[in-house]
Amino acid sequence: MGIFRTSSFYYAFIMTLICSALGTFFGGLLYLTIIGALVISLILGMFFQIHQPVIKKAKSGIGFVSNKFLRLGIILLGFKLNLIDLANAGIKTILVAVIVVSGVVILTYNIARKLGVNKELAILTASGTGICGAAAVMGVSPQIKVHPDAEAQKKDDEVLAVAIVAILGTIFTLIEIAIKPMLNMTSSQFGVMAGGSLHEIAHAIATGGAGGSISLSTAIITKLSRVLMLAPAALIIGIWYQRTESNGNTTKQKLPIPWFMGGFILASIIGTFIPMPVGILNGLVKLAYLVLGMAMAALGMSVNFKVFMTSGKKAVLAASIVSVVLLGFMIVVSKMFF
């Protein structure tokens, strides 16, 4: 492809790689773990906007990285999803994941729309809150087809949605760790609550870890059950969005199948059933986060700060309300069924 031979691509590649590598480093530090490498990469990408001449030189490359690298990163993330572990967790865990994802996405979207949030920001925020944070926002976003004139607004909505789920996820991580002594839960119950209620994998790990090794492993499995919903959720949201936007137009449109999600499922099947050294499997997962970090950094480099500072308050309110409801629901479910 011609883009690989342009200076714009190399500028974008190097800048986003630096942001992602630094995000991985800082995301591994004790007090920054709950923020996560992806969100830190996004923030570092925003800082690059201080030097606009470089951003302008890399503009087309930044667009390519935020789009194509995102898809590659999500495919590679599939290697983290061990289907046997999910099966061993039992039907209860999968059922909880289905209820949480569908319920939270629908509830968040409808509350956000009632509050006056635009359609794209509402569904992206709902996806991040219900499924798996930033990766879900970026996974669902390609399914939201908008007019070329609205692409810039959509990019801003993506960043806003990522910021919302990152901030709320961090807040609720601290809340859940703080209220742990009052919940009177077993380690397994606390892990189910953490994995079922928190937005990012990093949030579930940080909270689950506070309850010990059993709590941590349970939190990860419960959270990955929600990650598994990313592919079907993206497909369903794409079909729903296309139909609502057609406004009765009977012209046959192309079915919005997220092919890269097929790669995500295939990667999880390979990682689960094909014997592979643990070092290689872990390396592929690390590569996934590095590539996703580059996509997040590219997104940060293209954000419109005026929109970022003035929009999204109502979306934050909607996601906050649903996050409280979700936490209460998971406390009850964990105590009653696990």
C-alpha cells in the first residue's frame, strides 16, 4: 500500500510507538495500574498536539494507524481469551456476561439519549461501559458509519467515550476496594463482582487483586466473559445502527459485518486449542496492547480539545448512573449465585 512509503506514515508510526511504549511502562507502575496503558497512551498522544507542525506532517499516517492498527490490535487481543477457561467457569459466568453487556449497553444508551447526548457518543459510551472499556469503544466504532463530513465529530466522540469509561472505571475501582470490608463476600464472590462491574481489564485486575489470588483469577475470567461479547455486540450494534439510520429507505445496504472481529475469535481459538509456548502467547498479548496503544495515541493526536472540554457532561452522568446500578446488581448476583 502506498501509505507505507510516505513520510506521514513513518512520522505517525514513530510517534505513536513512543506513546504506546511509554504508556506500557507507566501503566505498569504501582499507582498508575488502575488507569491502564491504553488510556495513558491516549493522553500522551494528546500531548503531541503541542507541536502542531509535526502533527500536520503525520496527519494521513495518524488516520491510518488509528484505523488499521486498531483492528490488528483487537485481533491479537483474541490470544488473551482462553475459551477452555471460560467454559470451565460455567454457564453462570457466561449468562451474567450476556445480561450485563446487553442490559448496560441498552440502559446507558437510552439514558444518554434522554439527556440529549448525540447518538454516536451515546452508543460508544454505552459499549465501553457495558463490554470492556476502551477496546470496546474502538471495536464498536467502525460499525458506526457516518457521513464523511461527520467523521471529525465521530473521532471526538471516540475520545470522549474512552475518557468517560477510563475515569469512571478508575473511580469505581477505588470505591470497590474501599467497600470490600463491608461486603462480607468470599474471595470468589468479590472477584465475580469486580469482573462483572468494572469497565477495563486493568480495573478488574486491580480490584480482584485486592482480594487475593482466587479473587484475582475469578475477576479475570468474569471480565474476559464480557470481552467475549465484543464480537457479537459489535455486529448487532452495526445492524441496529444501519437500520435506524436508513429511516425507511428500502435500498439494500451492505451488512456491517466486523471482519476483524472474526480474526479476534479465530485468534482466541488458536490460542486455546493449538499448543503454543507460553512465552509466545504472552508475547502476542503484549504486542496486542502495544498496537492498541499506538491506535489510542493516534486518536489522542487527532482530538479536538474544544469539543473535548465542552461536550460529554451528560454522557458522563448517564454512564455514572448505570455504573452505580451495575455495581448494585453485581453485588446481589455475586452473593446469591456464586
